[in-house]
Amino acid sequence: MGLMDMPVFAALTDKMRWHQARQGLLAENVANAETPNYRGRDLAQYDFADQMSGFSSANVTTLATQPMHFSVSSSEGGAFGAQRMANFEITPEGNGVSLEDEMMKVTTNMMDYQAATTVYQKSIKILKTALGRSA
């Protein structure tokens, strides 16, 4: 059983990837803060409970009976589904990006990413200690 086969490590890895994807979107928002008619984007909040529900022992497979039953969406937001932000403040350029709000989101996102990596590292140390290896 590999480290990534353990649900907690898979969830933490997924959470870190979510923060990386969000950081990219937030950076785009900051870079385009003065671009006319630009609308900022953000990711839907990451939910551990939704992610952990995917670690069931039951296997479910799908089968397409008609190719037209499935629609293909753009991969613009990656695996986490980027969404347009609801903007309540429109700047003179016509966009809804508030530089101050975006910088607060960037800082919060960075701190949450660091917390997830710390939990990951501490979990590995606990496993090493439990196995009798020096942490």
C-alpha cells in the first residue's frame, strides 16, 4: 500500500493542488485588475467531505449509451471548476476586480496551502515514528 493509497494523504494532495489552481486564478485576477471588462474568477470552495466520499470500497463505472448524452465543457478552470465571481463593485474600467480583495484572497490561500503542507509533513513524521524509524 503506497502513501497515496491512504485517503488522508490523497485528500491532502488534492487540497494542495486546489490551492495551486486557485493561486493561478487569483494571480490572473490581480494581473487584470485594470483590464477593461475583465471579470474575476475563483474556484468553488474545497470540501473534504465531498472528496472523502470518493474513497468508498465500491467501484462504480459509467457507460455512455449515446455519445450525445454527455456535453464537453471547457477545461478553463482545470479539475476544480473555475467560476466567474459575483462582483458588487464595478471600477471605471468596467471590470469587477478589487485589487485589495484579491490580495487578501491570495494571502489567505497561501496560508491555507502552507497549513495543508504542514499537516502532510507532520503525518509523514507520525508514520515514520510509528514504523520505528527516526522522524
